[in-house]
Amino acid sequence: MKPRDAAATHLRPLNRPRPVDVVADAEGRPVRVRNDREWRAVTSIRESWRIDDEWWRLTISRAYFAVILDEERLATMYRDLVTGDWYLQAH
């Protein structure tokens, strides 16, 4: 049996965001996402919201989208509005 502290060092967060390539429309909404090697169409956007936080320490400004991808998979993605990078979280 492993000691409790050793097991804790191997834990990782669930649904950790990972960088992805995104094609967005003129209004900044995602329309295509490259997940690993394949491009997937965003068939619908179920919800969108924005988070702006911690301006006094490190700026966090993100535009989030709950989307349905063409394989009928629900995913949450966001654009980091500070860097312009896109991230995907699968559900």
C-alpha cells in the first residue's frame, strides 16, 4: 500500500482545460475546433458567458461557451481574452 502523501502527488484535476485550435466567426463565437488531429464543427452554442476576475493580482478575462460538437458531444470551451488562446474542457 502506498503512503497517503505519495498517492496525492499523482492526482490530477478532472476536466483540465487543454489548448485547442479554433476557427471563430466575426463575432468571436467558435464554429470549428481542432480536437487532437481532427476538426470538429460546433453545431450549436447552448450558452455563453464571460468572467473577468482578479484584476488586482493577475488579470483573468475569459469568454466561455457551452457547445455541442458535431459528434453530439457537449463541451465547454473558452477564449482567454488576455492572450487570445482557446481551451477546451470535455464533459
